[in-house]
Amino acid sequence: MSPISNLFAGNTINLTPYAILILIAIFSILWYLFKRSPQPHLPPGPRGLPIVGNLPFLDPDLHTYFTKLAESYGPIFKLNLGSKLTVVVNTPSLAREILKDQDINFSNHDVPLTARAVTYGGLDLVWLPYGAEWRMLRKVCVLKLLSHRTLNSFYELRRKEIRERTRYLYQKGQEESPVNVGEQVFLTMMNLTMNMLWGGSVKAEEMESVGTEFKEVISEITRLLGEPNVSDFFPRLARFDLQGLVKKMHVCARELDAILDRAIEQMQLLRTRDGDDGECKDFLQHLMKLKDQEADSEVPITVNHVKAVLVDLVVGGTDTSTNTIEFAMAELIRKPELMKRAQQELDEVVGKDNIIEESHITRLPFISAIMKETLRLYPTIPLLVPHRPSETALVGGYTIPKNTKIFINVWSIQRDPNVWEYPTEFRPERFLDKKSCDFTGTDYSYLPFGSGRRICAGIALAERMILYTLATLLHSFDWKIPEGHILDLKEKFGIVLKLKSPLVALPVPRLSNSNLYL
């Protein structure tokens, strides 16, 4: 199957031969007229075909494909993906130009149509254009919703889920039954997220049924967000939704909206019945309270803003954290000496006759280094969320026209041999010495969460969820690959980077007392 076939595999486009001929004629004329007009000094790049540009030549693993193209065309190059001009940058200095020197101009994201369909027209933090509405929502989320104080208040919700997952893994270990690590971590992340979203709002007896429905919808949303959409490559054809992806996403959006409406209704019923004591027990209650407080502000928070932020939290907090933990566990199983070093640190700080708590995390520098090194080698979103300049700009001496789609190849930048020693090797200890490397986006050779105004708002939440889960898995169990299974660290590119082959491993209990698993 050709790359272009791979790109649109599973999608059916129904057009009559007559309609196809008309479209080809129209695009050929437009392409010819475009070629005749004076061209700006664009970055270099491979030649494409009329109409479709470079689309037929794309490799599905875009992060490695872009890295190879940079070897031929330099650190900044262009591609024509359908009618969409795309520019890729591959060095820290170019990333700095975009994310710091010209941050305001590049503060908007290039919004795929499926994302707009599921976030109430793009009302969330990820896709809202930079402006007063986005600044208001960002301020509310970072200072109030995702602050350390608020996250601390939800600790018991996180602890409860981690203890339940530990009990399940202990049972599997006693049975000598291997587990799909990614699947187990995904369930943990999903349940953690749901507990924090509305653990205090949805009745306990209904959490399971709501959770099952919620997981199915989120799984389909994630799949649709990762599907290449011809409407994004040819915006003039967007109204036809040739692959039906936007239509499918609208179905998911309606189902998700119904779930969120039920959760909001339950929250209001509980507060009416039990009275409002002013305490917020989950994200939903916090957001609805903030909505009421901001009702008279210049840019008020609406119910749709609340729902869109909840979608951000669950889509951004499940797959991303899951894949980081799975990559980390795979590397540690491959290098048992590193796992032993991590467990030795845990034994010294926590002890084998104790249960790990989040309060221990600040005293576990090697566990933190493992997370940082995993995000260096396997960045969650390897090309970041694509940026889009609101005005024509100069980057690296080249003209970047207004509304160009900009990819920042963080995967390549974080493996740059000019910056990193042994760049393709998993060496967490490098972060014990490299104290300046954090998640603030000020070091442009290390950008796992992006940088500038559009840096990920959920860094504090991601750190807590990943470090607490990873530390628990390493403290409570030894891990080994069972007979008949192979440890494979090959990557699969998609909306997020993940392992191509699931990690299957056997958890072997290592704590001193079985009661510590109850």
C-alpha cells in the first residue's frame, strides 16, 4: 500500500468521475496561476505534485520523516500538504524564534475540524485563538483550577484509585498472570481523571456506568482526532466532509455533551439536597463556581467553556500520561540496573514496609529524572500542537506567510547530538546534573510541554499523576517480561507518541507485608 493510501486508509470518499475531473481542472488552473505570481522567499523543501503537493510522499511516522528531510533541506523546510503550506523547524534556535522572539504572532494554533467539532467550536484552552477570551480561561485554569492548592485538595481521589490498581496488580502477581501495562495504566489515568472531574458530583453507584460510557466516547474521540482529514488539507472542500470525520465527531460530541449535562445536573441536585458548604470536591464544582463568579466579567465563562475544559482535561490527561509511563516502564525493564537504582531510592525514602504517598515525591530525584528522560526521548506530542502565525513573519531568514501550519519537531530537537550526549540512549542520570532542564519551556533544547504563551496548562497535574503512578509501580513490584513475550520499544506516531507493540509484563510483589497491598 502506498503512503497516500496509508494516509487515508479506512476512509471512503464517494465522488463521481465527472466531479473528480471538474475538481482536478479547477485546482490545476489555480495552481498554474499561483505559480505565475511572484513568490516570497520561502524555506527550501521537496518538490510536490500539482494539487496534492507532497501528500503522496508522506511517511506515516512524521517525526522521523521530518528529521530525515531536515538532513537534506536544512533545519527549516516547507511542504505543500494539499493546499496547506506547512513549515517544519528542527533546531532549538528556530524554536526559540517562534516560541519566544515572536511568541504573540505565533500564539494561535492550527485547528483541525474534528477538534473544533468536539470542543464546542474550539472554546477550550488548546484551540481558542489568542485573545481576551483565551487569557481569561487560561488564568482561571492555571491560577485556580490547576493550582497546587486545588490539586492538593484532590489527593485522596488520586490515592484511592492508585490503591485500587495496586490491589489488582498484586492479585495478578500472586496468580503469576502477566498484564498489559499500558492498558492498566490507561484505566488508572482514566479513573484518576474521572474522579477529579466529578468524583464529588456523580453518585458513587452511578460512577461505573458513567465511566464505561465516558471511556468509550473518549476512545473514539482520540481515534478521530488522529485520522488525517482531507478537509484540513483542502479547506475549500471542508463543507463536503468527504470522509465523514466531522459528522462522526459530532455524534461523539453529542454523546459527550449528554454525559456532561447529566454530571452537571447531578451536581446541582446534590447541592440543592445537601446544601452548599462552599467546598469544591472536584473540577466540575470548581469550574461551575468560577462560572458563577465570572458571570458579570467582560468575558464571562459559559457552560460550554466548562465542558470544553473538561474535554481538554480528560483527552490531555489519559493517553498522554499513559504513554509516558509505558515508555518509562519498558526502558526500565530493558535496563534492570536502572530499575534497581530507582527501587533503592524508593526503599531509602519510603521503605519496603510502608505505602508510598505523593508527599514522598519531592525526595525522589531519580524517579523525577526517569520521567524527564522519558519525555526527552519519547515526547508525548512529538511535533507539538501546530502553530499558525497571524501575520507574515521571518524565521531563520525565510518568509513564513500568514496562516502557515508550523510544526516544531521536538522529537528531533531533543535527540540533537549537538546538544545531548548519547542522544538516543535512555540515561536518566543526565537530569541529576542538568538541573536547569525543567518543564518551564525556557530551555529550547527541551520542550516536552511546549513553551511560551501556549505552553501546556496541565504540567502540574501531569507531573503528579505520572510521578505518583510510576513510583507506585516501581515501589510495589518488580517487573519482568514473561516467556513468549518480547520487549519492543519501537514507536508508533499518532496524535500522541506511543509504543507500537503493547508492553506485557509480570508484576512481582516486593513489599514486606501483603497487607500493604490491601
